[in-house]
Amino acid sequence: MKATIERAVLLKSLGHVQSVVERRNTIPILSNVLIEADGSGHLKLMATDLDLQVVETIAAKVDTPGTTTVSAHTLFEIARKLPEGAEVSLNAADGKMQVKAGRSNFNLPTLPRDDFPMIAEGDLPTSFALPVATLIQIIDKTRFAISTEETRYYLNGIFLHAAEDASGAVLKAAATDGHRLARVTVAQPEGAAGMPDVIVPRKCVAEIRKLLDEAEGNVEISLSPTKIRFMLGNAILTSKLIDGTFPDYSRVIPTANDKLLKVDPKGFAQAVDRVSTIASEKTRAVKMTLDRDRVTLSVTSPENGTAAEELPGDYGADGMEIGFNAKYLGDILGQVDGDTVELHLADANAPTLIREGEKSAALYVLMPMRV
């Protein structure tokens, strides 16, 4: 295999595929990126961790078509350190790959392509397209609530399912770690009706989100009960889905919380951040005291002292006190785009519903803490 490619093009593509590769691998070939040069002037780069696979096709000058595999992280670091504007020559033969650019010359060991594992997609009967902006919205407004607790593996991803609500056919995405819930509802794209309920793993969510930053137009999504494929631009990402049952999260969304607080989300988030400076790492608890048109935030820490801050809020119900984890509250407030956030409260022990308004696509539920 022999090909020449611009350093910037190679670096960008390697950046997409090499992040899939785990740093430590018991199977050596999984540390490698598959590079395939074809006769039509393209290089195909592929990386996998056996659960997730990314393939990207880029333009190159191909002198000799062929395929090899080489260390993904090493090649990425070489490309990163080469001077801007460099032309990179890749020449693979006899178990080695020569990488040349200007006066730099590297010889890297390769492994045969026949050992490189591929994820068999099988049949993906459901297919639909989502605008890039919509998929970014779905991911950004839910992924912070994905559980990192491996024992509850079925919470380690975003739950995607088709549903019907008052506005008609919708696509819903939800994530929860048991302390907070995030849900986004968007119009159901054509082709999504009757799709299986799926849980998209956390790593797949992170990798597709990186690709979305440079994508435009629509993302083609195809799925089955066990696999999902995203096609955007020159990249194709295929992932296994989490084999588990997501809990019926609708049961924890409160519908009868009768105390309403309206407040500026940015000022609120900054105040929460300030008073939580002295909160202990263990609890991170902040107390909210609600009075007429006023919110007082306070933190008491045996080691670090006390902190309090008062801010205006639109509140007309009976006074109450409630505690929240400051980080969880801050994460939710960070996703609110508008000038007002609504907190629908019941009492100090009941879950609180947080949203921008009745019409907003995103909705959050936060469990209170004892303070």
C-alpha cells in the first residue's frame, strides 16, 4: 500500500477514529487502525473496541492500493507533531509502515488486516434522519444524567423510543442515574414509527457527539434491537446497544407539584456554584429556602463554615425549605437556554420538576436531599 495525504486531513480523521481505541488492550490488533487505500483515490480508516466501530473515508493520492493496520495512537501522535501543511507519505510493505513527511521518517510495525475484527451489523430495519442540531440537542440535554454505576448497566446510556403524546407522534430520549432524570421530546422523524426501544451506550454517545461538531445537514440513523448505525458526512459509526430494560421513567415525573418558582437560570446557577464552594465533597448539599419572591441559598459545612446568598424569584406559594445536590442542580441549570427556568415543587421529600416552560422540549426531575 502506498498513498500520500495532507497532514491536516489525516490528523482530523485519525482524531475521529483513534478515540474509539482503548489505551490498554489485551488483544494487540485492537490498538491498531485499519487503513485501506483503494484505486479511486480514497483512504478508509477504521477503528473498533469490539462494541463500537468508526469508519471514515478521506481523499488521498493512492499510488498502490492495499490494506494494513498500524498503532492508532502512535500514528495520531506523529500526525499531530508534524508541521502544518506537510504532505504525509504512507508506504506499507513486509510488516512495516514507513511514514514520511519532509525530513521526518518513521518506520512502524504493522499487523495483517485479516486479524482485524469487524462488527457484523446484520439487518437494521428501522431507518430515519435527524438534523444535526436536533441530535446535538438530544445528546447535550440528557447525557449528563447517564449513570456511571456499572452494576446498573441498563442506565449507562440514553434511552431512545418512539411514543405518542398530546402533540402527536414523538421521539423521546431519556437518561437517569436514580438521582436525576433528563428527558427530551422531539417530533418523530419519518421512518421511526414502530422502532424498537433502544439504549445507546455512553461511549457511543460521546463518540457521535464529537463527530457532530464538524457535521452539517442530517444524520442517517439505522437500528435494530441490538445495533445502531450513524452515518454523517464521511463517517459511519456502528455500535452495539445495551442489552437491558430501561425502567418506566414516566412514573417518577411529578404531575401534581403545586408550588411554582420562576427564576433566572444563569444567576441561579452562579449563586448555587458560589455557595457550594464550601460544601463538603461527600454531600455537596445546598439548601433552598423559599419565601414570597425570594430564594435564599445556604450551605453549612462542619469543616468549612457557612455560606448564604439571596436572589429574587417569582414565587407565590407557602414558604418551604428543600435541599439539592449542588452539582446535579448546576448540571440541569447549565442546559437551560432561556431567561427563565421553572421549578415545580411539592415538599422537601418529593421529586422536583424543572423545565423552561410547558412547551420546552427538555424536562428534568431532581430528587431532593436531606439538609
